[in-house]
Amino acid sequence: MFRSAESNERAGGRAAGPALPVIASRWLALAAAPSFALMTALSAYGAGGDIICSAQDSPMLSGMVPMYLLMSLFHCGPWLRLLAREGHDARVSS
């Protein structure tokens, strides 16, 4: 997708911006980590906990809470890339 835009730009043609699916996938990638973090908090401190997935007298760390926490950590990659890019741009422009 980007290669065609880059080749058009090099050939003197006007490069189009990223297509809607590319933009949507970037926003969805950024939305995953905060969504899982919110679900972690709701599962840990919400009313009733995760009654469906685990026994009622089980500790908080066995069930949906650690799963949501791990999913939130695994989906931090797009945020880390975004922060690294912004930090690099700030250092270059200074």
C-alpha cells in the first residue's frame, strides 16, 4: 500500500494519503490497550467480579483480571512506537 504511494511520489506523481482501512487499523491498534486496561479495572473492582469464568471464592488473580492485564500489556506496542516516534521527532527538531 505504501510502496505504490512512494513510487508515485518518486515518479513525480501526487502521493495519496493512506487509505481508510489503513487509518482505521491504526486507530484500532491504539484503542486495544486502553480498552483492555479499562476491562481490567472493571473486572477487578466491578460489581460481582467474573462470576461466569471462575468460582466465587477464588482469588482476584485467577480469572479475567490477569488475562485482561496481560492483553493490555501485549497490545502496548503501537503506543510504544508512537511515543518513540514523537520522542525522536522532538529530539531532532530541538
